[in-house]
Amino acid sequence: MMVRGHWLRIGLLCILPLAPTSAPAQTYPNGPVRLITQQGAGGGTDVAMRMVTEALGKLWGQHTVLINQPGAGGALAARSVAEAAPDGHTLFLALASAFVVLPETQRNLSFNVNDFVPVGFVAEAPMAIAVSPTLPVSNVSELIALSKKQPGGLNAAVSFRGGMPHLTTELFASRSGAALTSVHYPGSAQSVSDVISGRVQVITEGLGGPVGSGQVKLLGIASHHRLATRPDLPTVAETLPGFAASGWYVLVAPRGTQAPLVQKLNEDVRTVLARADVQQRLADLGSLTRSLSPQQLGDFIRMEQNLWAPVVKRLGLAMSQ
């Protein structure tokens, strides 16, 4: 099932060839830069975003600030950037849900993805599948088998309805046949606590939070390859071929941002993310990065939309306008 047509004909997926650096790009930035995100303050993702924001500010020699603007499934933050001047001084540090959930659940937005131009991939956090320490399983195959045998299946804690942990849980259940029922929590702290105690049996989350602390039993990571930091942790794809799922965040700019400026921003993001200390800190937070051009980023977003839109539609998710 494809994402609705007007979301696939988006400017962020169709970057024009990059021209030589223009004068505005050469002098950028010439004032403070705001990176607006729908991510709430606190948690591993916010920490990583602030680290990258600080590194960019030092590179640019300008005051650069991350502004948390959660609400309406990301629509508030997205609208703030969509309405900003396309001069690179207001950018959207967007979570995956802004592109794969928002367009499917809020039909009357005052903007669409045509309002954004892809700049750079920042980071992704592969989703991990873990279980209560007392659950008698030691791998993904045994989890699937037990869920099918258990009367009523197993309960799976997800920290946010419509977030990537929720979507990953549903996609995993659909593809594996596992009998899992999502139990929704407002945050990961309480959900992990209930899994540790055995009140809920399964959890899907990134490794950057409590799930990676060793208090729950990790069964698999939904990355394409085993992580260098966790070589003993199997991928889910070793049991369920082709399965991969990550929470991710990217930098995009308002529609109309000139290609030379986009090129400079992309190069600056890559420069910051290539630093060994930044990569190590991201790894410590359970995140990875990719070096993508704006065009490659647009292709990546389209691929993710095609993957998750059917899941979102099947779940019948709804968010406030």
C-alpha cells in the first residue's frame, strides 16, 4: 500500500542538482540558528539532539539553540518551520513520526511535506525487542512460539501511541505471527518498570533508555546488521529475514531554501557527525548515523513512508488537530 499521492510528490524527494556555492551560503549563518523539534525535553533522543545542535553552533560560530515544541503529533513544530523564512536560520529537526504518521493521521494540515527540503540525516535508534527477566524465552523465535501458545497471547509495552516503538511492535507481530497486544504508556520509565516486574511481558524500545540498562532480557535488535557495540545481540532479521525498524531524526529546511545553502548545511551536518566523539556519544545513546546527501535523504524518507503508512492505516491511529 502506497502513501497518498500528494505526500509522494514532495519537494523533499526531488532536490534539484546543486549549484556552486552562492554568496548567502558562503556567509551562512549570519545570525542565531533555531533547530525546532517535536521531541519533548529529556530522554536519550533529546540529549543526542542537543549534542548535535551544540556541535553545529561551535562549527558555525553562532548561537544555535534546540527548541522543543511537542504537540499535535509534530504538527506544531512542523508548522513553525514551514512558515519560517527559507534562509537556513530556522530548521526542523524532525522525528520519523512527522513524515510517516502525521500525514496519515491529520488530514487538514495547513501545510504538507512540500514545505520542506531535506538537508541531512542525523541519527537513528534501532528498535530492540526485550522481555521480562522471568519470561522463559531466550531468543526471538522462542518469544514468537510462546506468544502463540499462551492463552490470549502476551502483552507488549509501548511508550507512545503512534510512536516508532508502537509501530515496530505491530509490524513485528504482523510479520512474525506473534500474538502480542500493545499496552500504551506515556513514557518509557513506567513501561520498563512493568516489564522488569513481569506485569507486562514484552517491550520494544531503543537501546538508549532503560531497555539498554541490563534490567530486562534483550532478545534482538531491529537493525540491518549486528551493532558493533552489542555484537552478541542478534538482529531480529536473523529470525525474521528483512525485518528492520528504527526511530530516526533528520534535518530539513523550509520550502524555497536555495540549493547551495542546502549543500552547505548538508556538508556541515556531515562534518559534525564524522567527529569521533560525536559518533561515540551517539553510540552510547544507542544511536547510529548515516552520511546521506539531500537526495539520498529524500529517498530514505520515501522508503520509510512506504513501509509505515500501511501499518498506521491498519491501526486506525488518530491524533488531535
